Amino acid sequence: DSGVTQTPKHLITATGQRVTLRCSPRSGDLSVYWYQQSLDQGLQFLIQYYNGEERAKGNILERFSAQQFPDLHSELNLSSLELGDSALYFCASSVGGIGDNEQFFGPGTRLTVL
Amino acid sequence: AQKITQTQPGMFVQEKEAVTLDCTYDTSDQSYGLFWYKQPSSGEMIFLIYQGSYDEQNATEGRYSLNFQKARKSANLVISASQLGDSAMYFCAMREVYSGGSNYKLTFGKGTLLTVNP
């Protein structure tokens, strides 16, 4: 158990819908990262937050957005869903700061868009 | 841009034998870090081992060791005394540092599916 929690574990929805994925980092971790794992694209970095502030964006679509709240949990919002958005979405957390070496991954949310 | 290459889509090994999973990388950064993660069929990503570019010795964590050859830009994972529970997908990843070194993201390879036979 990495200490990172993600809910829900599975999510099935229809095209055009909007969903919210939730992540709680390990106790004491200030950085939260979101990754998408799909069969065709592999594991891709989406976005990172550090102590409530967005720090970097990767291959995140404009239909996707995220935020980190004062209690450090994070939410990834996916809207106008398409079939190709079906994937495993991981949240990871780390202490953050200089010398930070390890990202600990949550169990993931498996999104299926029908 | 950073790139990670894992050339072995699948590997087979007999239980109790050692196996090496290949990883090569490409970066123009002087300071970087290399990671290996294990992903069992259940889907979670498990951190295995880390090697910093300035570390003089190869990293080891129990049965896992990282064979780091900087000049060749390779960071192969060696698993000794394989166990049935080692059957999983293994990902090599590189750390890309930004924001003045206080944050980083991971760039992953495509992965190698390891099967341990009894």
C-alpha cells in the first residue's frame, strides 16, 4: 500500500459525459501528479500540482482540468468524454522540493467510456 | 526531449534464475534520475529502484539492482533469484526536472512484460 488513495476504482460512463476523479496523497506529500495509461499511448504525464499551485502540464487535453485543494487532495475533471479517453488514470504523490526522488502511485481509476 | 526505450516487449525466465530487463535513455540534461516500476496484473504501480546520474555506485534494493552505464546511456534492471510473483510489466522511467529543480515529472518507456515460469 503506497498510501495514495484514489476514488473511484472503476468508472463507466457514456460519451459526452463529465466525470471527476479524486486523489488523496500520502500524508506529508505536497506534490500530486496525474498520469494516463492507455494501450496506444502508454503512460503519459498529464499535470502536476505542488501545494495547491499548478507546476507543469504535459499531454493534457483542454477538455481535462485539475485542481489541488487546501487539504492537498486533488481532483481530475474530464469532460465531453470520448471513446479514446478510456484509460487507467493514476495519481502519484511525492514530498516535493529539491532532492525529491520518489513518486508513489495510487491504485488508479479505470475509466471506461461507452 | 527525453526518451526512454525498452526494446524487449516480453521476457521469460525460469524461477530462481536471474533476468536483465533493458532500458536505454536519451537526454541532454546533466542531472537526471532513472526509476524502475513494477505493474502487476492488478494494475498498481510499485516503485522498485532509483539511480541518480551522479551516483557512483549502482543502486540495489534487495533482489533488484540497476546496472547503470552512463556512457552507454543504459539503466538495465537485474532481478536475481526470480520468483513467480515477479511476473508483471516493468517500466523504466526518467525524471525530468523543472521549476528550478524543485519538481519533476516522469517519462516512461513502453514496458517489458516479464513472465516467470515454474
